[in-house]
Amino acid sequence: MEYSVFYIILSHNRMSIKVIRNIIMGYIAINAIVVFLQYKEIIGGIYSHGYILDMHDRYSGLSGGPWELPCVLAMMVSALIMDDYYRKKKILLVSIVIISALMVYQSGTRTGMIVYAIGIVFAIIAKYKTNITMILTVCVT
């Protein structure tokens, strides 16, 4: 996936984590605005075959299509989950996860929703060393 290149570029760059965090937050915020404007049918989307105003309830935000939006958001939000900055700002992090989940829902891709959910769950497990059996128990009951 071409968006993974951003991780490589950012990991070999001399930017501070604060700058990288601001880039990710800016991307998510601008994407949220664009998805909202697409939802209100004020703007359309730019695809490989041109600008389309009627998006048929499948909003793409800044990505190349609704199929890319969940993957990009999963990568960005997972990076924010892994950032220690949000250990004390959990309400902000939960807000970001929810806003991104709403954008993923607006993309209208079932597979994208699953990818986003799995990506976020794995990031939470990796960050907080959450026991997977505890998560499965909560999900099953």
C-alpha cells in the first residue's frame, strides 16, 4: 500500500514527534471536514477518472476512493494510539477514534469498516498490553 511509505519517510526524518503528531492530526481534521462537505453534497470527490459530484453515499475524503479512506485512517489513528502523548489525554484519543470511525462508516465499505476495527483493536492490544482473551470475553458476552 502506497500510504505505508509515509511511515518510512517519517521514521527516517528529523522532524520531532510533535510535528509528526500535528501532521497526522491535521490530516484527520481536514479529512473530517472534506467528508462532512461531501456528505452535505457541497463538494465531490477526485478519483482516478476525474471529479465526481454525486458520490452515491460513499465518501472518500482526501483519499483516492472510499476503499482507501478506512485503511489510511486506521494507519493514522493506530500511530496516535501508539503515541505516549495520549496516555493522559484519553478523552481526546477516544474522540479521534470515534470521529475516524464515523468517517469510515461514511465511506460505505464493509471491508473498510472491518479493517479499521481490526487495526484499532490490534493497536490498543499492542499499546496497552491488553489480554486478548479479555477482549474476546467482552465481545462474546
